[in-house]
Amino acid sequence: MTSTPRWRRFDEWDTRQLRHDLFAAEDVEAGFATFHSPWDPAPSARVENGRVVEIDGKAEKDFDILDAYIAAHHLDPEVIDEAMAMDPVDVARMLVDINVPREKLERLARGMTPAKLVSVVAAMSSLEITFAYSKMRQRRTPGNQAHVTNAKDDPLQLAADAAFAVALGFDEIETTMRVASNSWANAMACAVGAAVGRGGVLFQCSIEEAEELQIGMAGFTSYAETVSVYGTEAAFVDGDDTPWSKAFLTAAYASRGIKARCTSGASSELLMGFHERQSVLYLEARCLCLQRAMGVQGTQNGGIDGAPLTSSMAGGMRELMAENLIAVWLGLECASGNDTRVSESEIRVGAKITPYLMAGSDLICSGFGSIRKYDNTFNPSLFNGEEIEDYLTLQRDFEADGGLTPITESSVEQLRMRAIRAIAAVFEELDLKKVPEEWVQSVATASGSQDTDSFNPGEVTRISEAIRTRGLTAVDVVRALSRRGFGEEAENLLFMLRQRISGDYLQTSAILRDGRIISALNDPNDYQGPGSGYRMSDARWQAVCEVRGLQTRASVLERERRHDPTTTPWLVATGEAVKGDDPRDIVIGLSPAFGVELTRTTAGHDLIDVVLALTEGIREGGGTPRLVRMRHTADTSFLGLTAARLSGSGYGIGIQAKGTAVIHRADRLPHMNIELFSNAPVTTLEHYRAMGRNAALYAGGEAPEPIVVPVDGQSLAARYHVRVAMLYAIETGLVVADAPPLELSMTLGQGGIPT
Amino acid sequence: MTDPLDLYPISENAPELAVSASGMPLERLTLEEVLAGRVAATDIRISAEALRLQAGIARSAGRDRLALNFERGAELVSVPQDVILETYEMLRPGRVTDPALLTARAEMLRRDYGADAIAALIDEAVAVYARRGLLRRRY
């Protein structure tokens, strides 16, 4: 028996980035289940004497630590009977119903067990979940969070990158260290960098709790999201905590004026080996009920570290959106994941973010990598420094506010340099380090830490240790900045210290915008259908539109119209064109702007060279070229057909200034041409020469091989159509309906061609 | 009585109510004061009063769980850092094998700092830890 040969398409597919991704088959026993597992309990709850004595099929005596905490602090006995009795599909419909207020649904959630919440969102499609999320999320104005880390823990680059992240519009900045003992230096560097420019950005340094509290107390940081919770008792204990220890820690953060959010996400229990064969969404629902119970204002969820594993499962991305929906439905601020890189496929990455861009989120990414992938100490994010401009473009494509704003090259460079100088000045003022000028210059231009000649981690450790042992605080940094002439930065940092005294940013979904607190309290999401909820202001939309490399008509014409009115015209009209009678006669019909207002094809060929190639080709094929200026049309087909009808041979060529060309015959319908070069950007002079030759060969009664302009699959439309449309408008603007074609003579400096 | 929600944000609507843990009013936290060396680390710490105000605001906004957390936070404002970290450590699984130690810690916090809500949280933990076998050494 002969084997069927392998289709080579599979070889090509094998080389695509997608094939690096692993896809897991559903396997409930191994914990690979997204929305349903036979081991998930059926929703139930029972109240006796105002006390919850049963949750999801489990009696009080069997409650594990999560059940016990949820029963005592999440479930509202006043709402349980009503909420648990509702049909899940009815509740799902309420979630997408613009006429049912968010508050009404939040009240019902307070009476629902984890299994009940899951039964509702499991009834919803990805689109419905996205829509419900846009309605249920807490703060009206969407925001975003950046990772600012550095593989060398280089304070200079951290400061510059923090300033860059702030300028891009991130509302929160999160750092962590390659070397744990560098935490104080990283915190100081990022705090200084974040004070350059607009200021007013929340900042966290992710490290072990005791240290994080200390750094927060010193005034460097303003929020924490390291309060991790897990969906099974075994995973929780293995994570070295309990709901009570985490609730205590949450209160401790509040007591130090530090905004806190919990972290949880699908598949973390799977990664830790304690999944109890339950679906990842059910376990996450337990985490989220627990978080509300603990009184934390918000959550970082949507897979997080487990997002790639969840995305390997069928429906995994829908699951990640579903858990985000449960979070906001429970009234929690949601930093909605989109941090860990879930795929090597750029298509999957783009698709992953799109629902969030459209729905908006308190913090769309709970860590957008603002630095290069290799510098991200947390691991690569869904989006990274490499892909920031893709993200900015998606905002513009969908008219969606993803929280970021395009910035100009010169302003970025100034901000970065200022940040580097500011941290260097602070280090010097506080006797921590005299920074060499070469380091400053090296960091200013470097894209990432691999390009720098600057601090090494060991040196940073000494500085970090000095900051810690000397008890330096943000107040010392404010003073140092001011003394060294960084008055604006000193004020920005001081502004953040003032914020912590009022505690305003401790409330749900609080961020700072333009020096003011906005949160779910004073900027509540009030979406109730079209015409309500968040809409970009005109000014905001204009800012989002200003992506780099924007083509304007003026800039395109400036570049493309190399028209010098003082030069002698090389195409001179000699009178009205008439039909030729020579059977070798081949007319080339030139468009209205050809060689006058427009002088180059989109491939960059000078139109003189194009005409020479065509005419030489015609002669090679035994024809006699004749040039005619068309004024009644700029369309290739009609240029070609008109030329053919003027030709003694009956064959003509039509060509536009941008280079699109056609061979036509007098007796054909306008759009039934003989040969067409539609892809002007990849058409060479040799192709034009061959086209001329073929036209003459057709006229001589031969059947030449048509000219093929090879394409390699580039999107010529994406690359050229903006320019083409602007240039073509010049041609059509010159069209005069009834103007007759004009005979042309070609006069070039060195003799030109005979006509 | 006015709705506490009207106070929010306090920094804009009632800055006079924002006083740091050391008693420094918000408006005194200026660059001049910092340069004059009149601002210390305790001056940039939130006060229990501010947290209780925020608790009232959260409750008025229908967020009673958050309000309770702010009230627990208010109780911890005057608790020294080492006591906080030690208590947190004791609440971690398996750190304490004798429930009486946790109960004593709760009693101390109640007595010395008036931390009734925190103490109640610890007492609740003791009962569950005992039932779930978490009062067992892990290392």
C-alpha cells in the first residue's frame, strides 16, 4: 500500500508561531475543565436563624476555610432565598439587559453562592459576557496598568521607563525585581520616574508582604496587588495563607494608606496541583466571593499566571472573560488580566485583547509590559514594549479607549532624559551614588537593558540596602528633587503623599486623572445602552487618533508631487489626437496628471523612465509608439480603450501616473482588457517594457505570453492605498468631461524620442 | 444629617477633615514644610479618623464589606509594624499549634489598641483553624 504524500501546507503551518502553543484536551480528572466539571457542586444555600448553614451542597460542619469565610462574610441572608431561587438564564438575561440597573444585579450577587454565579455566566456567549462586562464594570472611565521592570534592576532605566509609561497614560505602574534585595532602589527609581511629566500615578513594588508594607509606609508606593487567594483549601494552605491571614493583611494595607487588591485567576490551583477536579471557573468564583467577603476593594483576575494554561483549554479565553464578569458583578474593581503572554501567535494576542478594548475595564491589563519582553521580570505580558504601537492602533481602529495615548518622539526623549537626570540627582543628593555621564547617555538611547552600559545588579543592591537601613522616605526624595531643581517632580511626588492622607484612592476602582481622584464612587459606570456610559471626549479621541506616521494630504503631496513649475515640460501637446491609420501604430494613453502634477509611480519609477520603457518595448515588438494625453478620464480601462480606438493597430495602452497600466483593444468592452498591471507598487520598468512589447506583438497578430507581475502576498492595499487615494484624487480633479485627447510630443534634454 | 458620600473625595470636598496620623493637616503638607524639615515619616501616614471617614463613605455607597475592612484598617493604624507582621505571621497556616496563643494575641490587640474587629477576626480564625486542622506545624 502506498502512503499519501504529505501536503506541504502542513510544513508551512508547522513553522508558524502558533505551533509553539500547546492545546490541552478536556480532562476533568486532571482538572482541565473550564466551565463545567461533574465534580462541581450544584448551587444551593440554606439559612437557619440568620446563619448560613449550607453552601453548594455542603453542610456547615463540612465547610472548608473558603466555605466558612464565604458563608460568614459574603452571603447576605436577606438576599439568599430570592437570589438562589432565580433561574440562571433569567439572571444572565438581566446581565445583558440595559434596562436592569447594575446596582440591582450587584444586590442579587450578594445572595449567590459560587456555584450559582457560575451557573449564570455559563449560560452566556463570549459576546454576551463582553457586553455584560461593559455594563457591570465599576468605574465609568477605563484605565490601564504598566509593568516597569528591568533585567539589570538599573535605576536609571527604571526611572526613564516609568516616565515613559506615565506619558503613555498608564494609571498604575507596577515594578518588581530581578534580585529581591534591590526592592528599595527599584521603588525609589520608579517613584521618581513616575513623578516626571503629568504625575499622579499609582505605583506598586511587588515583593514579599513585610517588605512591601515597609516600602509603602516609606511613601514610595501607593498600592499593592500581591494579596493572592486560591480556590481550594489545599492550594490556599500551600500558598502559605488562609482567608483570615489575607483579610488581616488587607486591613494592614488600609492602615498604611495603601490601596490593595487581591490576585486570583483560573488554573492557579491546577498549577499548584490542588484542583479537586473542579472546573477552573467554579474555583475562581470561590476566590471572588471570598475577596468580596474580605472587604478588599478590587481584584486582579482573569487567569493572571494561569492565563496561558487556561487559554490552552477549549473555551479558555471565554472563561477568562467570564471570571472577570463575576468580579465586577460582585462590585469589585477589576484589573482584568491581559498580562501574561497567553500565546506566541500575534493573532491570538490581538484577539484576546479586543473584547476588553471594546468593553473597557478598570485596568485593562493588570500589567501591560511597557518595557521590552526580555526586561519584564514578571514574564512577558500579553502586550509589551515591542507592541505598544499595535495597541495604540487598535484603540484608533475600534474607537475604543484602552487608556493609552500616542506620544511624539521628541517629547518621549525629553521625558526620559529628565527622568534619568532626576534619579541621578536624587542619588547624588542623598549620597547614594555619583552617576557617570556615560551611563546617563547610554540609558537615554537604549531600548532595553541589553543595550546599556550602566548599573549592574550588585551595585544596585548596595544602594537599595542603604536606602533601607538609613530609613530614607519619599519625603527625603521630595526634598532632594527640589534642591536639585526638579521642582515640578518634587510637587508631583508630594501630591501623591497628600493623597494618601485623605485615603480617597482606597475606594473601589480609584485612580488619579489630571490631579483628581476618580473611582466607582464619583465616576460610577452608568452604562444603560447607546448614548450612556463612557464615551471619549472630542479632545481624548483626537489624542487617540494621533498615531505615529499619520498620513495627511499635505504630507503625501509634499512627498509625492515633485512638480517643479519652472522646468520645461517634457510632454508637449501638439494638437487634438486623431485616429491613426498605420497598422503598427500603438497609442499610449496617459492620464491627466501624468508627467505634469505627478512624476513618479507608486513603485518610485520616474514617469519619464516608464514612458521610455513602454515605447522601447513597443518598438522591440515591431510597433510604433504614439503618446496621447487623455483629459476626459483617469480610469485605466477607459484610458486603455480610448488609446486603442485611436490606434491604427486597434491596440492601445492606458496608464495612470501611479503606474497602473492596461493593454486594451478597440472592439472590447471597457473592463474586458487584454492585460492589466494592477499592482503598480511592485511593477518594474522591465514589466512596462514587456507590456509595450506584448501590445505590439498582439497588433502583429501574435499571441504572446501575458506578463505576470509576481506578488508575494504583501498587503499592497495597507501599504499604499492611503497614498494612492490621495494621489488619484489629483488625477480625477483634472478630468474635463468632454475634453478631446491631445497628441503629445516628448522632448527630453538629450533629443527625446521621435513622434 | 448629610450623606457621607458628599464628602468624597475628601481631598476636594472636605480637605479640612484629612489629618495625618501625626495630626498634621493636609494643607500643611507643602514643599516649603518639607524643605524646612518639618515633615517626618509619620506625617505622611493615614489616620484612623480618615479611614473611618472612608468607611462611612463606602457604606453610604452600598459597599459595606469594604467599609468593614476600612474599619479594621483604622484599628491597625496605631499598631506598630512589627506587631502587625508578627500577627500576620501567626495567622498563617501551621505557624501556631496552640490556639491559646492566637486567642491571647486577639485579647492583646483588643486591650492595647481597641482593635475589636481585628480581634473578632482572629477569634473566628481560631475556631475554623482548629476544626480544619490548620494548627499543625508545616516546617
